[in-house]
Amino acid sequence: MRNLLIKMSFFGGNYHGWQIQKNALSIQEVFQNALYKILSDKPDIKGCSRTDTGVHAKMFAVSIKTENTISCNRLMLALNSYLPRDIAVYDISEVSEDFHARYSALSKTYEYHIQNSAVRNPFSDGLALHYRCPIDAELLNKAAKKYIGRHDFKSFCSTHSDKEDTVRTVFDASVHRDGKLIIFKISADGFLYNMVRIMTGTLLWVNEGRIDCEKIPDIINGRERSLSGKTAPPHGLYLMDVAYTRSS
């Protein structure tokens, strides 16, 4: 039995997230169907994360176990021949038997992209949030730094989540401007449901003066969703990287 780590990227705008759903098309369903055409089997697919409808990934990892002897390179080429143009596999490698795409992850890095311009950019439609008001990137960078550390992030978790353990460690968080694009980047050992999108919405409220930058620690300590900002829409969110041990 071989355990394979498969890395892919995708544009999420045409799908209802990663996980298979009964009445909606998901990325996992499309990937699983392509895999079946090659292996004539449907192995149990372990995804590194759940992504919401419209969320994108520049690096998404899955692990599968198979007895098929196809080489990693041939499998990659075959998968890409069956996958649609908005999903692409770019790396496949054999990993240890106990490797799990989700539970073996040491950290994940997300970015949220905001097109900050008076006029919307047709080329960023579906790829970034269009935000007309001027953004003070330095202020938001200062605010983002207050997310860093090991905290209970219940204030930044959707009320629809059933997670009991809401403590996470944020390793780094920053905001920077690249022309008219504002990028919020955050790395942590794990994320709660809608956590990055709520953090982004909170930063936008800081920009609008609705939340004082210095009050973010109080919002964290308050452990109440009502204290933080709005949930930013999904189409500006990207899973950028999932880090594993070198031995994986």
C-alpha cells in the first residue's frame, strides 16, 4: 500500500468548497472522479482543509492510499488531463504510511486579497474583494500584529461552528500594499471556521474607525463573535501554503 501526497491549486469560484456535498458541485467530487478514471478505484481522500464556496487555493494538499503502481509523474499528468482548467495538480510524492494531509500539517498560511480602488477592476472580479474607501495599510498592519500569539479566537469564529476547542497559535500576521492590491497574510497552526474572513472584516472596520486598533486584544479576550467585525466574502481568500515536516 502506497501513501501519496498530492498538491494542487484551484480557482474556487465555480465550486461549493472542497468537501463533497449532496446537492452542489465540490472540488473533491471533481478530483475524485478524475482519480477514478485512472485508478478504477475511489480511495479515501484526506484533504488538508475544508474551504468555503468561492475560496481559492494556490497550494492544497490531499493524501490517498492506493495499491496502484503508477508512477507519481504519470499520475500527475493523467490527473491533469481529466481535471478542468480551474484545477491543476502540480506535485505528487510518496510519503510515510502514517502521513495525513490534515493532521500532519504543522502550519497553514492564508492570504486575503483586497482590490483597493475607486473603480472596480474587471480582471480581479472573483479574485479579490473590491473596496472603494482608501485603506491605511500601515494601520492595518499594526492591527494585524495583535493577532499573533496563542489565544482563544472564539471571537473570530462563526457562530455556526461546533468547535469546542477554539485556541489557536498565530505565528505571523501582516498587511501590505502592492499597488492597488492590499494583502492580509496570516500563518497559524490551525484556523477556525471563517476565522481569516472575520479577521479581515475586523481589519476593515479598523480602517473605517468602527473598531480601535488597540481594542483587538480586548476583542480576543472577550470571546464573543459580536465583538469582532463582519465576515469578509469568500472570493478574496486564498490558501497559500501547508507546511509539513521534512520527513513527510
